[in-house]
Amino acid sequence: MGADQEPAATIAPGPQPASELASEEVAWVTPPFQPLRALGALALTAFGFATYEWVLLNFWSSEYLGIHQRIPWPSYGLIAGALVIALAGVRNALRLWSPHAKLGFSLLAIFASAAIGVGGGRFISYTLRGTLNPPFHLAVAVGDRFPAFALPDQHGVIHQGPPNQGSAATVVYVYRGDYCAFSRHEIADLNSMLPQLRKNGVNLIALSADPIDRAKMLSGFLHSDLPLLSDEHEAVLGPLGLVQHHRNGEPDNAIPAFFVLDRAGRVRWIFTSPYYRQLPRSDDLIAAVRAVTNSAQP
């Protein structure tokens, strides 16, 4: 090539067709669904929420959930565990690779966790504050004579007392009323103890401010043979100091308590609590009854 020869012009490449550009882009690969992880997240969420609901449904009728305790720690522990399990479901759902599966399963787990957290907080608040009895002054003490009564039961039969000369001891359960789930649980529990107590010469009665018809309905609902005395006019509840008055015009109800009386009609054991949901354990009640019956033996 000569020294005075001009260099050849460089031709720039023309624009490429759109089809060629598209072929050079990275193709979208759909992430795998991960069914085992998704099922694990769903199972954790469902199990946590089911545990929470089980506590709410069974707390009112199961002594193992703390119904006999001033602070029902077993129920609180199960609700806390249910929340932890549901949050584990959230964590598992967020580890899904599929964006749609991650969104769906994580939202479900988050909503379940929120429901458990909010509902559990309300449950704790209710058991600590909502089940408090109003301030009351119990007018009898251990060693005092129990007020005399002549009250009808659910069948209209008049029960007089105390004392019941044919009994070594008498157990009196003052319950709030037929509307109270805790009262229904305790009456059912006492009804299961009734044959053995009667066999040992122990008289067992329950009384409230409910009229006879409501006591009869409660007895039929629970299939109970326990005498449910109607103190509608508060002839006994008033002298005991166990009446809750309502300002909104609703009928009065009793403040729950347990009494164990000896043959002379004197109080030998009392159970009351600031919480109307707190009930004595069956073994504590039986121990109190045995102490009275043993002392009555010659």
C-alpha cells in the first residue's frame, strides 16, 4: 500500500433486529414450588391456630388448663406456644422460592399469628381482670354457725338446714348462676362426686339466686342429681354477704364460695377467691370433708 493511499473506511454495524436482541436476553425461569416446605408452613400455621382455639374452647371445662388456679399458667403457656408455632409457620413461608406461594402462605401465617396474639392478649386480660368478683365481705368465719335455711330445689322439694342430723358433714356450694360456665363446670364435677360423698354420709347441696325454673333447666342440661336450691329472695345469700348487685337492673347473682359444715351446722372450712373462675381442687375439697367427718367419729 502506498504512502499516499487513504485508509479504508470502517463501516459501523447496523442496528440488530428486535428478534435477535430478544434471543440474547436471559430467559425467566419459574422457581420451584417446594411443596414440602409449603405444607410445613401450612401445618405449623394450622397447628398453632388450632392449639389457640382449643385452649379457648376447653379452658372453661378443664382443670388441667388452670381453672383451679388464681393465675392459669397452663393456658397462658399453651397460647404462647401456639403463637411461637404460628410464627415458625411465617418463617417457613418466607423461605419459599416461589413469589406467589411465599405471598399466599406468609400472609395466611401472619394473619393467624396476629389473631393468636390479639386474642391471646384479650384472653389474658379477661382471666386477670374480667373474672374478678366485686368487693365483698364474707359475714361468716370458720367456727360460726351457718345461717338457717328452708329453700326449694329444682324439683320444688324444701331443704332445711343446717344441720342435717343424718349427715356426718354438709358441703354447700354457692354458685353464681346457670349462665356462668365456671359454675356449670363445678356442678358437673360435684355431681360426679355425689355418689361417693353420699356413701360416706356427706350431704351436698348448691344454692344460688336463680329461680326454680332456671335451676331446673340447669339440672336437666347437666343431667345432675345435685340439689340446686333457689335463694331467689336472698334469705341465705344476704346474711352470708355473697350477693352481687347490678346497677343496670339485671337480677342479682351470688358470689361463689364453698363451705363444709359439721353435724352441728358450724362452718369448718371455707373457700372464696377474688376471681369467680377460681375453684377449689377436688382433692382439697375431699380433704376438708374427710377432716370434718373424721372429727365427728367417736
